[in-house]
Amino acid sequence: MIKTLTRKLTQPFRSFAREEKGAMVLEVLLTIPVFAFCTIGTYTYWDAFRSLNTAQKATYTVADMISRETREINTTYLTGLHDVLQYMVGDELPVQMRVSSITYSGVRNRFEIDWSRSPNNELPQLTTTTLQSLVQYIPMLADGDSIVLVESNMQFTPAFQESPAFFMYVGDEVFRQFIVTRPRFVPKICLQNVACSNTNS
């Protein structure tokens, strides 16, 4: 009698436990947030890496263009290169650029600025004094050797603000590039209206 009563009381619960209608809908509802999280995170991470890679390649291209010059350049030329750099990375990455010519003085045992310009005055010009905080990033040179330094800052903003990418949050970031290159065909890249001795000392 008790067993029969217990069976009748528990029958609805056993039937509910065996019921599979609506299981797929529940699985979809549980899966969608995880899928969305992984999709947004993967896209954000990929977009950040793509933008950083583009910024680096574009800055290398500008540095290579300057290194191939055989005549003195001017500020109009540098402004044009800034526009080229912006075109290569796209409008979604606002660009700041600074170009500097640097010579190593063995007599004074230091790197010295020949000239430094930033189109539209977006960045302060480097001086020999301010350059000393960056010398650890510059390769060693022989006395009188010259290099061209191209720096670029690009503001990256993810499509999804503060997006989770593999358990890391990707937010607004400034991609900074520091590219050093040697003049290819002349000892030194000269700037118009700036004293320049285009021979090795």
C-alpha cells in the first residue's frame, strides 16, 4: 500500500526527469553567451594584432623611403610622408610621426641630433639632451656615422570597448614604433635650411 502510494506520488517527477522536449532550446540558450564571448574576444585580439602589424610595416616603409633619398629633403616632403603613413594604416588609426637625423660623435662620446621634425608639430622635436634617454634603443655607430630615426604613435581603439580577449581585456592603446635606419646612398640625410655636412667626419 505504501509502495503504491509512493509510486503514484513520484510518478510525475520521474516522467519530468525523462522528458526531453525543449532540451535543445535550453542548450542553445546556455551556449550562445559562451559563443558570443569567444567570438568577440577572438575578433578583438585579431584586430589589435592586425593593427599593430600594419603600424609596424607602414613605419618601416616610411623609414626606407627616407633612407633612399640622395638630396636634401624639406618639411613639405615630411608632411607628405605623414599623409602616406596615415593612408597605409587607415583612418581608424590616427597617426603622429617624428623624423630625426642622428650622428654619433666619438669625440664627445654621444649621439647628437642634426635635425628633428614632426609634421603638424604633433610631437616635440628631439634635442641632443632629450635624445640621451633613448640611446639604449639605438645601435652602436662609428664616429661620424649617421642614422635616420622614424617614430610613430598610432591610437588604437577596439571595435568593442574593453573587450575580453582570451581572459585579457583589450582597451584603448597607443602603438609606438621606433625605427632606426641608415642612409643607403649618402652619408647623411640633410634637411633644407639646416646646416648639414654630408661627409663622414
